[in-house]
Amino acid sequence: MSSAAPAPAPAPASPRGRTAILTGASQGFGRALAGALVDAGARVVGVARHAEDLDAVRADLGPGFVPAPGDAADPATAVRVLDGHAGAGEPVLLILNAGATPLVRHLQDHTWDTFRVAWETDVRQAFEWSRQALSRPLPPGSAVLAVSSGAALGGSPLSGGYAGSKATVRFVAQYAAGESARLGLGIRFCALLPGLTPATRLGAGAVAGFAADQGITAEELTARMGPVLTTEQVAAAAVEVMTDPARTALAYQVDPKGLTAL
């Protein structure tokens, strides 16, 4: 039986001067988040698999961005990065954004290996880093944001296990918030659910696949979707959720109109 949702810990007032650790930092929402956090005065430690991609972000953003190559779903990466960048006793921002790109195909055309790919990346990185945040624990006043997806609300029939994995990412954040409250850790956990957008490589591939299944072009489907959610809007929403004390919900959906508490 589920218990009542815990009251979230207070959010930090500002990212300025703080360390922000960001998984999936080299592209898509993560790249926009890195830029928004550096612009807001944070020192951003970016995690992604390919060092050359992180070096390109560093070249764009300057010394406020610190590359930390590694597989975000590997628990050893979480230990190494947190040991190196979250041990000074100051509150940190931790954004769990890494994820795998699902194959767009009908259920019967998946194998178990293609169906479960998001579970092995998206869910595992949310679990491993949240587990570390609680067990260390991170200093009071820290905030952990898990990037889920709007697909967690309505499903995504052509994306294998993706929607279910993103729903579980949201649950991980909720469960972690409960543990933080139970243990009196003062760590805020929250989930952000961006809507489908062709503004990222993952989203563009999904839109193209969904459009092909309907016998229309990606451009036609995008036009039917209405205003396009930009990566900059998602990044701004993420920073607001992590740092605005008035944002007290455990999960938020974000679309071109803004944030909606769930």
C-alpha cells in the first residue's frame, strides 16, 4: 500500500556558486541544461560517454563546464564523480538526464533486448545516482532532478519499454523524496516530464517514426503538434524547479506553455 506523498525539502535559492552534476550533458536537453546552469553561475560537471563530445561542450561554455566522461548507468561512474565533486559539504544540484534512444517499432517487432534498452540506461542511472545521493548522503539543501518524459503519462506504443522506464524514473524520484523526508536528510528530489519535441535527436527520431507509421511526413506531424517545445524551455524549467522555493511538487510536466505540477 502506498503512503502519502512526502513534503519536499526546500529548494536552493540560486545555482550561482554551486556545483551542478549533470548526466547526459553532451546533447539535447542536457546540452541546453549545461548552458543554462553555466549562465546562471554554476560550475557544471558534465557526464556523458564520449569525451570528445564533452570537450566540444567545454569549448563552447568555457571553464564553467568540467567534463567527466563515463557511462551514467554504471554505478562506478556515480561513485567516482560524486567522490570528486560532491564531497566539500556544500549543497549540490544533481540532474539525472542521461537516457537511451528507443527504437521506434511495433511491439511484435521488438526483441526483449531492444524493448528493455531504456530500462538499462534511463532507469538504472536514476536508481544508482539517487541511491548514492541518499546513502552518502548529499549535503542538506542539495537538489536532485530526474528527467522523465511526458510519455510516462500517456504511454508510447511504438517505443518499446521507453514510456514504462520513464514512469519508473518518476517513481524513483518520488521514492527518494520519501526516503529523504523519513531520514531528515534535507535533500529535494523531483521529476521533470518534458513533452515530445523534434528539437532533440531522440525526439526527432520519434516524430519521424510516428509520422511514417501514420503515412505522413515528419513536418506534417510536427505542424499538427502545434508549438514546438525547445531545449532552452526545458532547461529553464529544470532550473526553476530545482531552485524556486515555490515549486514544491514532486513532479512537473513541461510543454511550450510552461510548467504544470503533477
